[in-house]
Amino acid sequence: MGKTKATLDTNILISALGWAGNPYKVFEKAVRGEIELIISEELFYELVEALEYPKLHFTEEQKDRFKSLQATHTCFPLKSSEK
């Protein structure tokens, strides 16, 4: 059986990057390669934009952590119209 696949929305990913808790635990499993994180290209760019919001106070290290995960673990599934 293959890896468990998970889709997380922007709010959950923001929580995972900024605070401890269940979203963080799921995110860490993706970082360790225990699960496969699947997000759409649109969600990825929404998150990249949200990480820049001054009110969230993300450090460059936190931002880079997500971007490195995207580069190695995230896949962008086909849009339904492309299937």
C-alpha cells in the first residue's frame, strides 16, 4: 500500500507553520515523507501570498520551510477538466 495522501487548505497550512497542534503534526509527517501532501497550484500560490501578511509575523525560516516542502514533497494534481 502506498503512502497516505493528505490535502490541506490554506488555513490549516498557516496553522501548521505558525503554531503547534494537529495541523503541525500532519505537516511534520509530510516533511518526514510519511505522508504525501497534495495541494493545487492555486492553493500553493494563495499560501505563498498569505505567508507575506504582516499580521501573521512569519519568519523567513518558516516561509522557507514551506517552500522547501513544496519543492520536494508536494504534487499538483490535474484539474478536473484535464482528466
